[in-house]
Amino acid sequence: AGGPAWAALQGHETDPPGSVLALRFMGAVHRLVLQGRAPALAQHYPSAGGNAQGNDTWPAFRSTLEEHVPVLRELLERPVQTNEVGRAAALLGGFLLVAQSTALPLRLLEIGASAGLNLRWDHYRYEAEGFAWGDPRSPVRLVEAFLEGWPRFDTPVSVLERAGCDLNPLDPCSAAGQLTLLSYVWADQIGRLATLRGALDIAKKVPVVVEQANAPDWLASKLRHLSPGVATVVFHSIVLQYLSEADRQSVHRVLQEAGAYATADAPLAWLFMEPGKVQAEVHLTLWPDGVERLIATAGYHGREVRWLR
């Protein structure tokens, strides 16, 4: 105790595990590097063009902490806000199943949407052993995500509407929003950073509104009426752990109530990727039949997708 790391972290000893203090801390340091405020440390950060090899990283890291304690303490007060684009690969099969089952265009509603990057999933490219889905010119290419099996890639999809909500939404078209998203990706994960940057480029061309709102209330307003001729898909990925128990129950209740009046011409789907026993699990419920199915498992960044349908 007593060093610069302690000076920055003091007062956070009792932060709950769900607040991901380590990621907040490393993300705050990464933010300084990406802003050009830690040039010595940037030499060791691949995300800033540096080299992760070598034994002299710690002196530069320590020096950065010593110089920026007040800024780091301020940044540590912010909640983590990520938008993992790789999870679109795990969710893809669910969207395609809804399109196959209903033969209708989709209305996409995402809770915990962050910057709304996964609301633009249909503008990404997915490839698996000679099969592909999506624009071959897309700057987002998810080409090594499928470990075992994959959905039917011969399914056309039309998206009529896309909207999301989040308690702390980010604007992916603003410099501040982009910096926040990039800072929470580990600095040596160049592939994830490239995928995120590609998604940020797409965000500039595909507008999406992510409202600052509580998930149950927002969903209730959006599901008050299910329009005929369109399949409404509510989805989320690694979100439920950030909701209170009361809000989780309310989300479930709102969906069940809306599902009760869904019809074949105005269906409702609930697609989610959330923690399972070993990896994340992807579940799909499609009303009016209302049967929940486990359709895939995946790593928490959306890789290692095992398609089960």
C-alpha cells in the first residue's frame, strides 16, 4: 500500500465484483494512452502502435499512474460501458431463425444497448467454412467465430426498425463515445479493436437511437402494440447481471404479457445471450407458441459459437 496504484484506487476497496474495478482501472489508463497523454506508456501498448514485449513496461506504467492520479480517480467513478461487437455472431442464428420461422421483416429492440452497435448486426459479415452471410464489403468481418455448426446462411433478412435503451447510452459517432468504447478493450487485442473500429464506421452510416431509459419501462412502452406484418425481436447480451432483481422480473413480466397477445402475423421474439454454467448461452423464445429454446453456446466475447439447432 502507499504506491500510485493505491493512491488511485483508495476508497474502492469495497466495490462489488459486478462493478469490474480492474477493468475500470485498466480502461482509465488505456484512455490516457489513446488520448496521447501517456506517450512513454504508449510505446508498450499495441493499440497505440507500441510493442507489448520488453521488461520495462512497469516503470512507464507506474510513472503514468503517478502523473495522473486525480484524473484516474475521476475516471474510476464512471461505470464500465462496453459494446462487444463479436457477440453479434452468437446472436446471428437467433435473428435468422426468426426470419425463417415468420417470413416477416424484423423490428429490433435491444435493452442494455450501450452504443447500439449490435443493433446494426445485419451490416456485418459472417463467415464459416465456405458459407457466409452479410455484405462482403463490410468493415466488420466475423470469420472465426463458429466453432461447431452454424445457422442457415441462406436466409434473407429485412430490418424495418431498430431501437435501443440503456441507462448510460454512448454516442458511437462522437469522439468521446468512441474513446470510451475503445478504452475498455484490452490494449493487446488488436483484432477486437479492429472489429470495434469497423463497427464505429458503420454506425456513422446506419443511424440508431439508443434512449436513456430503464429497461422494463422502455420495453413496456415499445411492446404496448405489436404491429402486424412485422416480427418484433427483443434482444440483449450480458445485460441481466447489471439489472436489479426487481427489474429482471419486470422485464420477464413485460415480455410474457406482450407474448400473450402475439399472433402469427404479429409475432414477438425474445433472444438473449447471458451467462450459462460454463459459457454464455443463447436462448430464443418465439410467440405465439412461447417455447423457449437453447440455440447456441458461445464465449463471452461472442467467439467459440456452438450452434445447437
